[in-house]
Amino acid sequence: MLSIPCPDCGATLRLYSTDEAAAYLGISPAAVKYHVHQAGNLHPLLVGKTLLYTGAELDRFQANRRPAGRPKTQEEV
């Protein structure tokens, strides 16, 4: 994790690499890449050729993430 001061407000920004974001979210790095490139649910910052994820973006993704598995049918509820 990389912490840098925000140039606008002075707050500290936490930046995560793809592997660190995967560990933070509890999913594989391949799943993180899927959510960036295919599903479009995760929006990283592009710094040079490196994708970095803010802590706020990871928290937003985690809060809106649907549970794994198939949804329950009416009979199972």
C-alpha cells in the first residue's frame, strides 16, 4: 500500500496495486482485472502503465458487491 497526500485537500490517499487490492477485497487478482476490464465495476487510476486503486474505490466496490453463488428461488426462501 502506498500513501500519498492529496494535492487538493491535504488528506492522505491510500493506493493499492492489483495484488494488494485483491487481498483487500478477498478475491483473486484475476477477478480484480475482470471487474476492471470486463464488468466495469471497479475504476482504478492509471499512473504510467500501472493500475492503482484508492481505498475509497475499493470500499465502494465492496459495499455494492453482490454475494457469490446463485440467488435463492421463491421455493428456497
